[in-house]
Amino acid sequence: MDPKPKVPIGCFFRGCYNEELEVEIKKAKDLCYRYNGLHPNDREGQQEILKELLGKMGDQTTVMPPFWCDYGYQITIGDFFYANHNLIIQDGGTVCFGDHVFIGPNCCFTTAEHAIDPEMRKAGVEIAKPIKIGNNVWIGAGVTVLAGVEIGDNTVIGAGSVVTKSIPANVVAVGVPCRVVRGITEEDKRSYPVYQPGPLWD
């Protein structure tokens, strides 16, 4: 996509009632509408729209429709990314996903915060903070990730969690608000019986 005006990061700006930003949002919504109208198995058509919509997209990217975002070009995705149905990304700030990220259905990533002061909020003042998701992260169904959050490599976020603060690498975290419950260990490879003899991975 062509270069677009960027939302200021981490400071107050007029997000609502901003004609320049509304033009960009309308363009993204048009692309999302086209995307969601495709046959769910139209892989080629999906890839064409995602390449136009997103800032960066790696190899083997799958986003099951419906999918909605605000700008699109603020989103970067690594290799082997899978998002299940009903993904919402409010990308006023940048939203970066690493490689081998799995996202369950009905998840929301929002970089936007409105002003606490009611007069500022009424005037359309917002704050945008980036979200960063590391490599090999699994985000369960119905998770909400809020502005300014970073999630470290290999971490699992349990279903239904609301992630209000950053989560380190190599842990399982769950809850409202989301908290670390334990580390990921070698024992997790033996959590379930192996269906067929031999290793499932190299």
C-alpha cells in the first residue's frame, strides 16, 4: 500500500472526528468487507487482499474470515501465522506478530485508549500504544490484548484472558487480568499420549 499518515504513538492525539484518519479507516474497512465476502476456501483471493491491506505479511499466512481492522498497514505478520474466525485488530498503533503464531477464534487486539478526562474524551482525544507478539505464541479463544502489551516468545495465553500488562517468554498465563501461572517445561511434551509411535517433530 502507499505510505499513509501514521497515528502518534504514546501521546494524546485527536483520533475521533479526524477526517484524514477516517479516510484511511474507510479504505481498510472496504478491503475487510471484500475479504469477508470471499468464499472461505478462496485462498488466492484472500492472499491478494491481505497483501494489499497489511503492512507486512510472511509466508503461510492464514486469517479465517471474518476479519476486521482499522488501518491494516500498521499490522505486520511473520511466517506461519494462523488466526481463527472473528479476529479484530484496532491498529492505531503498530501490531507486530512474530513467526509461528496461533490465534484462536473471537480474539481482539486493541492499541487504542481513550482519554480518562471526560472533556478530552468527548473531544475525540485518544492514545495509541503498540502491541508486540513474539515467536511461537499461542493465544487461546476469546482473548483480548490491550494497548502497550508485549508477549514473549513461546508463551501460551489461556482462553478468555484479558491481557492488560506484558507477559514474559516461556510461560502459561491466564485470567482477567491475565497473570503468569507457570513456566513451560519438558513435561509439556508428555501431557498427552502420542497417537503413533515415534516423535511428532524433528
